Amino acid sequence: MRRLADALHDVALTLWVGGLWVIGYLVAPTLFATLSNDRQTAGLLAGRLFELMGWIGLACAVYLLLFVLLRGGTTALRRWNFWLLVLMLLLTAVSLFGVQPLLAQLKADALPREVMESVLRNRFAAWHGVSSILYLVQTLLGLLLVTSSGRATR
């Protein structure tokens, strides 16, 4: 059973951090480059992928935190990797339940126009910038988790 838990740990960490990197730095830019004449569709698809990645991140974070707590007990609370996971979980929750719904609402409020062609352009751009910074921080923290010595969260 311990080997299964270890394997699930590795899969969860890989899925979460790898997914963040692939969606954010490969798929989303490719969507906008490929659909350059239809930025609204590209944005819709990218937004949906970021939302799915958020849910995956929440599930992976819960498993990883439980794994660390069950494996290390209260000593896990003194390890920086535990708090790195907590921070990544918080960033995921803020993005998924705070920023992403706000961006979606701004897009809906701009209809029938594209949000970047509406009076909501500056507000959308500002919140999109916040979202991008949160995502960048999350991916860098994930990179730190993956590259830390030994088993990153054990």
C-alpha cells in the first residue's frame, strides 16, 4: 500500500505541475497563435482549460497534503515543502474561485462585443494581469517543488 501511495504522490505532483506548464506555456499561446482571427474562441478554450487545470490542481493538492500529513505527522508542519503546497493550493483556489469567475463575468458583461473591444477592456486587462502573475508564481513554486532534493514533498 505504501508503494501505491508513493506512486500516486509522484503522479499527482507530475500531473499538477506538468499540467500547469503545458497549459499555460504551450497550449494557451498555441491557441492564440493558431486562432489569431478568432481571439474570442481562443480565449474561451484557454479559459476552460485553465479552469480544468484549477480543479485538477485542487484534487492533487488535497492528495499531496494528506500524503505529507499522514506520512510525516505534525513534523510535516515544520517543513517548507508542506507550506509550499499550501501556498500553491491557496493560489489555485484564488484563481479558480475568485479571478477566473470575475474574468468570465467581465466577458459576459461585454457581450455582444468582445471584452477587449468594450468599455470593460482596462478592467479585464488588469484582472488578466493579476491572473497571469498568480499563474507564474504558481508555476515557479511548482518547479521548486519538483526540483527540490529527494522526494519533493516527503
